[in-house]
Amino acid sequence: MSTDFTTRATHTAMEDTICSNELCRENEAYFNGLRFLVNKKFQQFNQVIKKHAIAYKWRAQRTKTIQH
């Protein structure tokens, strides 16, 4: 009976490990997808900021040229 209990406990622990590994893979896939989307939005944000910075510098230089 003791051996039966140990075998069942070991089998249950293995099943839990398999389930947790599957869950880890699902979580990893989810967070990789989330990370991809966040990085994509961050790149778009940086592009917008760079465009505005270039436009601002151009306007500032143009204003200086007109004033002189």
C-alpha cells in the first residue's frame, strides 16, 4: 500500500510538472507577443518624436534666418 501511494504521488507530481511546463510555455508565448506589440508601439512613438524634433529644428533655423 505504501508503494502504491508513492507511485500515485510521483505520477501526480509528474502530471503537475507537465501542466506547469505547458502553462509556462503558454505564458512565455503570451508575453513574447505582448513584448512584440509594445516594442512596435514604442518604435512608432519614437518615429513620431523624431519627426517632430526635426520639424521643430527646421522651424527654429528658418525663424533665425528670417529674423537676420
